[in-house]
Amino acid sequence: MKQVKKISRSPDDTEQIAFELGSQLKPPVLIGLNGPLGAGKTVFAKGIADALGVKELVTSPTFLGISEYYSGKLPFIHMDFYQKVTEASKIEYFLKKPSVVLIEWANNFQEVIGRSLNTDISITIDFDIKNIENEQNRKIIIRYTKFSL
Ligand SMILES: Nc1ncnc2c1ncn2[C@@H]1O[C@H](COP(=O)(O)OP(=O)(O)OP(=O)(O)O)[C@@H](O)[C@H]1O
Ligand SMILES: [Mg+2]
């Protein structure tokens, strides 16, 4: 399994790292994003959306936990499992077509449903505790769980 480690020093850095990934995606693709509150998962989602050409402003999904964007070159489905986990059949439904599905707090699926979510790419964003003096530093690990680009 290929794994790439990146250091982000600002929200713009995180968006840029996500943009680069977003430009190389082969749909359908399921991306799981994990990391603590305020790590930058939604910032990362914005970078992916930007790479896909999504025109709307990407914000945290609402209480329903799913936002769908169709203005880019591929459908961009943004989910957030912090409060509510979406059922597997619905996730699979979006992946039947060439689209990009990105899930914040993807690990909550395992905790709630009791089986793991089969992501193509799994990303962890965390505060960089070695560089705590820079509060904007983040460590981003991108794991290609199913395939390499
Ligand atoms: N290097 C960085 N990368 C991303 N965001 C950063 C960085 N440094 C500081 N920030 C700030 O951290 C916050 C990250 O917010 P964001 O909503 O993306 O987090 P999140 O992981 O989605 O949180 P939640 O778990 O609540 O959904 C933003 O206010 C952003 O400006
Ligand atoms: Mg978020």
C-alpha cells in the first residue's frame, strides 16, 4: 500500500495538497478523512472540490450529513459522520456513477455499523505535535488503500 506523508503549514497549504490529490482522482472514488475537531478536514474537502471545478462554496455538511455538488467535472459528494453515519447502501449508490465521495469522520462508520468502510484513499490530518510552536502545522498522511495512482 502506497502511503504519502505531507506537512501543511497553513490552511492554504492543506487546500493545495488536497487540490493536487483532487486533480489525479480516478472516479468513482471513496475518500475517508479522519482527524480531530478543527484539524482541517473541511479545508481539505474544499481543495478537492476546487480541483473538480465545483463552483459553489463548500461548507460543512448540514445536520443530514450529506452535501451534493454537481457543478464540477464530476459529482462531488461530501459527507460528515461526526453526528450521523450514512447507511452503506446510500454510499454505494453514489459510487455506482463516476463520482468523488469524501467522508469526514469516516472511522465512525466502523464504530457505529461494526464493519469497516472500504475506502479507496484514507487520509489522516492531525496537529503536528512536534511543531506545536506553530499552531497551524498539520501532518497529513494519505494512504492509497486500494490502488496506486
Ligand atoms: N494547516 C492547516 N490546515 C487546515 N486548517 C488549518 C490549518 N491551520 C489552521 N487551520 C484552521 O483550522 C481550522 C480547520 O477547520 P475545519 O473546519 O477544516 O476542521 P475539521 O477537521 O473539518 O473540523 P470538524 O471535525 O469540526 O469537521 C480552520 O479554522 C483553519 O483556518
Ligand atoms: Mg469538518
